[in-house]
Amino acid sequence: MWRPWAKSTVKIHDTSSSPFSFPTFKDIQNLCTEDHPSSHIKKCSSIFHRVRVANTFLRSLALSLPEPKPGPGPENNASPTPNKTTAPPLQQQPSITIPGTDKRIVVYYTSLRVVRSTFEDCKIVLSILRGFRVLVDERDLSMDSSFLNELNQIFSKGGGCSQKLTLPRVFIGGRYMGGAEETRQLNESGELKKIIEGLPVADSGVCEVCCGYRFILCGQCNGSHKLYIEKAGFKSCTACNENGLIRCPSCAV
């Protein structure tokens, strides 16, 4: 029933050298061969060795370099920024005067609220000066535009700046003192009181004619700033300003 065991005539080649001796698998042996663990250790140790050497060199280089010294740069030579609120001394103020005002204070200001900061500055300065109970010649540019031309002429003759003037402008005893910031600082330091000493004392109370507005309606044109002449028709009134107002004769300084 079973075939008798017979010795095979097929020759089997010796494959003890490699299990993959066929030509088609000659490269698989190299691809699948794992590196020995010792090779990884050598590679890693060499990399860390290079990193340590590089760090050591950088540290030694940083320690050997001298620390930079502050040079004569603009940020080192620049003087401390002066405080913007610091007013220049009186002797450094421009030599600007108003003739005929040696016995009073003259203030150019505006009562309009168009620019809030300017209005607040004018209000504060007037409040400070009125508190000394002296004669204050208040010249409101919003009530009479001729005050603006007058102020520009004062500064142009005195060699003042040609830029647009800001308000208020204060003159004491005919001498220009500055604006709102200078007046506040002089008042806080007590210098303003010393400067005002000797000026005539003003009467307390509000003027009954103009109620403190310093202006009244023109009596010739009744505030219209227009006059009718039979032969020439309507003409501008020359006795008042463009608003039909004249300075109050009762409280005018």
C-alpha cells in the first residue's frame, strides 16, 4: 500500500552560509540587518561630545570679551528731558511791553467755548488775577476782533514768535508775563503776589452798567453796527465794533 522509501536523487545545495542565497533576495539581507547597539551608542556619544565642545567654546568666548562701555551716544549725552510744565524764569521771558499800562494788569482772552482747553485756561487765569483785587483790563477777543490785531502788533514789535498766538496772554505793569501755565506757576510759587504788589486796588463788586461784561450796546446804532444816512443810505457805524458794542465807560480801565 505505501510506496517504499527511496533515496531522493535531487541534490540540495548547502545553505548554511545564508538563508537568502537566491539572486533575487541578495539585497534584502543588507536592508534587514540591524545595526549593533554599540554603533548607536558611539554615534550618540559623538554628537553630544560635539555639542559640549561647542557650548564650552561659546562660554569661554563670552567671558573673554570685555563688557561694552557706554559711549558718547545721543542717548547717553542727552540731558534729562525738562518738565513741560516748567515755566522759564522771568528774566528769560521775551521783552514785550504795552505802553501806558504800568499801573494795571492786561489780559487778552476769549469767552467763547469753541475750544474747551483754551476757554478753561482763560477762566483759570482770570480767576487767579481777580482774586488779588487789583485793576484788571480784560480784553475779550471774542467781543472785539480789534484786540487780536492789537495783540499781534504787540508781539511783532517786541520780537515775539511769528506762530499763531494762544490764549490767554497776561501783561502785568506793562510787561509780558506769559500764558496760563506761567501764571499758574507764578501763583503757586508766590512770585505773582510779589509782582502785583503796588498796583492800584480795584473796587469790589460788579459794574452796574455792563453787569461785568465790559461792553455795552452802541448808543448811535443801537447795536446794529449800521447807520442810515439820507443821501448815502446805510453805512457802517464807526463808533462801535463789528458786533455793535463799545467798551463800558464805567468799568473800563
